[in-house]
Amino acid sequence: MSIDADVAKLVRGVVDVVPDGELAAKLALARREKRPLRIKLGADPSAPDLHLGHTVVLRKLREFQDLGHVVIFLIGDFTARIGDPSGRSETRKPLTPEEVKENAATYTAQVFRLLDRDRTEVRFNSEWMSAMHADDVVRLCSHYTVARILERDDFEQRFKSNRPIGIHEFLYPLVQGYDSVALRADVELGGTDQRFNLLVGREIQKAYGVAPQVIMTMPLLEGTDGVQKMSKSLGNYVGVSEPPDEIFGKVMSVSDELMLRWYDLLESDVAAKVRADLMGGTLHPRQAKADLAALQVKRFHGEAAAAEARERFDSRFTRGELPPELVPEWRAAEPLGAELVLPILLTQMGLTKSNSEARRLIAQGAVRIDGAVARSERYQPQGGAPSLLVEVGKRRACRAVFPSGTAPS
């Protein structure tokens, strides 16, 4: 394959490549020297699970690997103790060493669902940062100015609004840049929110006499809410290690507009055809969304799991069936009485977070008891049934099982 063809493949779906034209030069140099490029991605283990948002950049890394290059998946176990200030309006709470270690272990297990293990180096930046002396840190800081650091949007906004900025936060982009020195990275990838940090890496490499890296920024994947970027802390994520039914159901819950955006970022090879088929009327949006959901389950759990998740979803939501094996049970402490206060019951069962949320959902007609919509906050069981199937919305269900006997009056 020609250098131009390699570049065309690698820049597809990328937001920025800096500097322009240098990626081709690095690929040509690597080919002449018969060596792979070193492609870096850093990830702070701030949460234990990777989600679909992470896979946008991981898929781009896999494209580099398929062309013969080596990926360095850098776990920022040292920088996680600082806390990445990118996009933050306040100081991020640093993680404890125990939290970092636990989260890092799950990262290393999950990335190989997408990356080629044989062409991946997993590194930890504590390898070199923990060995640094005070004079090494002072030297690192001397290569960048406060004025340049304050050009970063989040720092600038916090400074202007008199919100606190810790001195340690200024270290974060410098340490991230030094990681590229230690790893001799040829290319570094990250989300668009990492652009400033990636550019700092180029400057730090120059200061230490290392050929500066090309930076490539990838678009941020919106979460299931279709508004904010996918984030576990916002609850709008689809985790790569979640059960097949959970992944399938979450993908099916997104809007048709967001579905197309996810196709573009997660399944770019088929995105154009899906759009054309939708426009031509040969593909229904629901079918397209189910295909997308199945592709995500297949990627992380295999083809059989994807087919089974699709069948279970269709059974429940298309054919109106509710497979008993998918419904968890909640066992009541007391026998079923003549009347149930549904907001209390829903909260006790864990189907709602509070009684007020339960009341709101009941008023919206989103609560069903044994298949019938609950029209009131008070429910009179019919026939003294020992159990009740309670459903909230389209994706929450639980069977309340009551002991035999008479409830106290």
C-alpha cells in the first residue's frame, strides 16, 4: 500500500492532524528505516471501566497496528494522582494509589478487546516519573511558561472567574508531555479536549532533543443523552464490559439522529451505506439501530451473544414477551396486603431512586403492574397473588415475591 493510501486511511474520521503533512513524512521515514512508528495513547485510570467513547480512539490505534505499527497504551498511574484538569471548572480530586491500581488492572484487561496484544506495549508513567528528583521536575517546569499554560481554555476561564487553580494542575500537561519524551512517541492520539496537552508534548519533546510527535485528535462521542460527551460520571455511557443485554438495550434507547452519529464514529466502514439505505427507504431506522446494537455486542462478547441479545430484546419489546429468566426477584419481608403504596414499593425494589421519582413516573403512565398501567399511587392486588411483575419504563423490571400468610393490619 502506498504512503498516500496509508495516510488517507489513518486520517479518516480525525478532527485535527498537526502539523499538516508530517504524518506522511513519518510514515515514509519509518518505511525507509524498516521500523514501526510508535503510536501513543495515554489514559488515566480515573474509573474502572472503558466505554464506547474510548473505543473511538482505540479503533484508530488498531488501524495503525493493522499497518504494522506499535501502540503504546500508557496508563497514567502517576498523573492520575494529579488529576486531569482538561475541561474542568474546578480542581479534580486526585485518586488514591489503591484506586489507581484497581482501575488500571481493569483497563489492561479491556483494551485487548480492540487492540492487537502482539503490537501493544502497556506502560505506566510512574516508571519514570516516580524516579525523578526535585531538580528533574524543576528542569521540566522551566521549559514552559505560566502565560502559555493559562492560554488553555479551562485554566483561563477559572482564572478570570477567580476559581482556584492548584499549582499541581499546571504540572499535568508537562508530565503528559514528558511521557512522550520517555516513550519517544512518533504520534500521539487523543480526544479533541486533549489538543492543548498534545501540543505541549511536542514542545517538551523539542526541549529534550526528541523529534516532536504528530498529534491526531479524535471526535468525542456523545453519550446516550445525545448532549454531553460519554462519561461514566454522567451516567450516559455504554460500558464495553457490560452484559450483552445491557449494551444492546442502551444502544436501542438512543435517538435516530444520535444513532447516525454513532455509526459515523463507531462503524465508519458501513456508515455511508446505512445512510444511503435509510434515505432510499430500504432500511427502517429501528432495523438500523438494532444492527448497530448487535455490532457493539458482537465486538465485545462475540457473534452468538449478539444474536441472543437481539432475540431477547425483540421478545420483550417487539413481541411483548418478557422472558422470566431476565427478570430479577425482590423478596418482600411481609405478606401481600390489601393495598400497596406504589412509590414506597418501587423505591424499596430499587426501580426508582426516590418516592418522588416514583410518583412522577406513575403520573406519566410509565409504571405497569402485571402488564397493566398503574393509574394510581395505591394499588389493590387482585386475588392475593404471591408475586407481582413490576415494570418501570421500557428497560426496568423486577418481580416482587411476597411470603404466604396475612399481612399485619
